[in-house]
Amino acid sequence: MSKGSCLCGAVEYEIDPSGGSFQYCHCTRCRKTSGTAHAANLVVPSAQFTWLRGEASVRQYTHASAKRFCNAFCTECGSKLPWRSRDGRWMIVTAGTLDDDPGLRPVRSIFASSGAPWYQEPATMPAFETLPPRGD
């Protein structure tokens, strides 16, 4: 089992990641809602997901023309949160809200053709444990 929560702690959930998958989505909608180059999502069967606290603080936006997209967020702090697929079979879990290691690793990138033109693989850039020295 793995737990997750929003930034303010109003919402908490638990997942059983076994049988799930982990992927990056580069579609325009995921980039806009995440504010990043891609969303990092675990997809688990709905039966393996439980809201532990604060489900009433979760709001969901469903894009009318999208078959497989939604945006859920905490009404207190705005953190992006897991959402249920339209057919109810799956929960799409925003990996950045996990509080511990689910034991899964990303296995693919989807909608790569929609990727941000400015995106660079992190491994191609210098990495710092904290803020870089001034001037870098």
C-alpha cells in the first residue's frame, strides 16, 4: 500500500499499486493542468484506491471534448489530485502527490508528439542537491 496527500493535508488517499502502471503523459491538457512538461500518472484499478480523508474537498473538471482526461484538485490548496476514469474502472493517480514510494517506475511516455518543444531530458542537465551557486 502507498499513501498520498495534497499540499495542505486536507485530502489523503491510499492505493494498492500492484497491477497498476506508471506513465508520463505529454498531451497538451496534461501539460496545462500540471504546469510542467508532462504529467506523471499511475493508473490503478478503482477497487485499489481509497479516499482516507477530505474527499469532499476534491473538485473535478471534466473537459467536454476529451474522452480520457480530467483534472481533480484540492479546493483548499489547489494541489492536483487523483481522478476516476469516465467508465469508473480506473483511478489516475498523480504521482507527485504520493507520500512514499509506490514501488512502480514509469514504463512509457504517451502523446510524445504533443510534447513541449522546450523540454529537455533531466539527465542532460547539471543537477544540484539544493539551490545552485549564484551565477549558474
